[in-house]
Amino acid sequence: MQPDPRTLACLERLIGFDTVSRNSNLDCIDWARAHMEAHGARTRMVWNADRTKANMLATFGEGPGGMVLSGHVDVVPVDGQDWSSDPFTATVRDGRVYGRGACDMKGFDAVVLGHVPDYAAAKLKQPIHVALTYDEELGCLGIPHLISAMRAWDIRPTGCIVGEPTSMRLVSAHKGGRVFRCRVTGKAAHSSLTHTAVNAIEYAARIIARIQDISDRERESGLRAAGFDVPFTTISTNLISGGNGPNIVPALAEFVFDYRYVPGFDPDSIITELRELAAALTARMQAIDPGTGIEFIPINAIPALAPDEDTEVFRMALDLVVDKSVEKVAYGTEASFFQQYGVPSIVCGPGSIAQAHKADEYVELDQLAACDRFIASVVRRLSA
């Protein structure tokens, strides 16, 4: 089955905007804003600090509550990838649309924007809100500002559908994540005078060893969440640097670690445990030099999306999708930010996550058509 021509036209326009996260997204947002305002939408904008990027919320219909159709417009870079066609030109071949973001997640955005005339024509019982965000690919950096603005605007929807690529299957839950940088400040000395020094690498190694212990503990006996491929919380050290010579006790060491936790796990418990260890180590370090220490610098935090099947949006989505399986995934999405705000949320969109971020990224035409039918049905459900 072929997608709605309006969807394909919008996808062509969206892929044509180079919205790699390092770039501005304003040309794309301005086009989408004009498109929706031309059909009667009321739009609100939230800019980043230097006003080079924006979130947008467009509303069709009147009254409280409403359903959010949410997607990000930023994409990952194409640097170093071997593409068969221009990544910023939508190319249709072999039943697929190729282009950066075709799958993640401009395919869903195109469906939502393609059906804008339907929202305007419908006799909606509750509003439809279209949310477009920036910097999702950098760790969901834009969505917290949109949520804060929605709170200030007193917009409290009753449900949210985030269209990340799920092959049009319903995703009810995902893991949360935290990323930290640990900086250990020691005291340098010649390696023949180690007793006068504080070795930053060695103290960092003690914390890294605890991280490994936590990883082992969670794998062996931690909280289990059924339905996940990896049904427990994971943690790992992923980057490390330190030292400046083979015969110099290092004064500085840094490493980055992250953990992905299942719904129901207390994400503060891990960093609390590591800070308690760091406090004990710092006391030993400062007995030699009071200028030494250990600090943990938060880099990113994404809440977990907890499953909640007793909600209108879950029941509606499950009724409308063809595949009735309900999945839980390890990657994070903006749905958990809406849920944290009190908006019941699910994830469902066209394309496979296996295609995301790759060269020759694509979305199948059949998937776009399935999403067309899904969104059309959502509009009917929300109409009188």
C-alpha cells in the first residue's frame, strides 16, 4: 500500500532540511509552523539560549486535555558514512524512502504534518497538539524546555504518542539513563616520590572498580523487569583520560560512565553509593594535600518510561495497531519526559530502529502507509 501523497510531500521537505544536531533547526521549524498556521493552528515557540534552535507546539481544536503527537526534527551526522544517494534529498527506490532522518524520525513527523488538513477539518472533541523538538539526538536536551513551557502555559494533555521508529508496534516502556563525568584531582610528583603525591589515576581506578562491582551485582541479583531484552540495570565506564608522563604521578584523571536503569529502579541509588565511596577516598587524599578531591559532573539524564496499560492512550493505540504485541526497549525517548509531567505516553512510529543512524537510512513505504492509517484513526477517535 502506498502512503498518502501529502505524507510523501512533507517527508521530501523535511529530509531536505539539514537538521543535524550541530546545526540550527529554524528553517525546518519555520516551514512546519507556516504549514500548520495556514490550516488554523495556534503555535507557540520555545527557543534555546542563543535562539538558534526551537521547540514548537501547535494546537488544533479547543478545550482542555488533548492528544500530543510528538517528534524531534534533529538528526545524527552523516560524516564518514558511505551513502548511495544524497542524504539530504529524499530518494524513493525499492519500496523505500532513503535519506537522513527518514526513519529516525522524520517519517513520523511527515505523517503528522501531512494530516494537518484533517485536524483542521475535524470536529475535535479535544485538541490535537503537534510537538516538534530539538536536540533529542544529543540526549533529549530540548524537550525539558518544552515541558517547562507547557506547564507555564497550563497545557496538560491527556495523552501523548511519540513516533520513534517501532515498526508500528506499541512500545509501553523503556529504560532510563544517567551519564556522569568523574573528575579526580590529585597531586603530582616525580614517580620516585610517590609518598608525597596523590595519584589521580589510582583513585579513579578504585571508583571504576566499584562501578564494575555494581554492574556485576545488578546483573546477578538486581531488580528484574520482564519484557526487556536486558531485564536489569546496566552500568559501564566508557571514556577515560589521565596522566602526562611515564615517570610523573598524575594530578588529574577523568572518566565518563553511564547507567541504563529499568522502570522501578531508584536511579539516585547508584550515584549516592559512588559519592559515599568518593567521600571516603577524598578524606585519604586530603590527608596528603587538602587541594585534592573527587567530583561527579552530571552530563545527561533521561527518565525511564514506566508501563501504564490503564490509560486512554495505551488502549487506543493497542486497538489501532495491526500487530498487538507490546514491547519494552532499552533506548530512551522523549515519551518519559511527558510521562514525568503527568501525561500518559506511549511510543509508536514507522520504520525500524535497526535502520536509524546508518548510511542509506530508510523507511519503508508500507510503514508510512501504516502510520497514515494509524494517525487517521486517531483523528477519528478524537472527533465528535
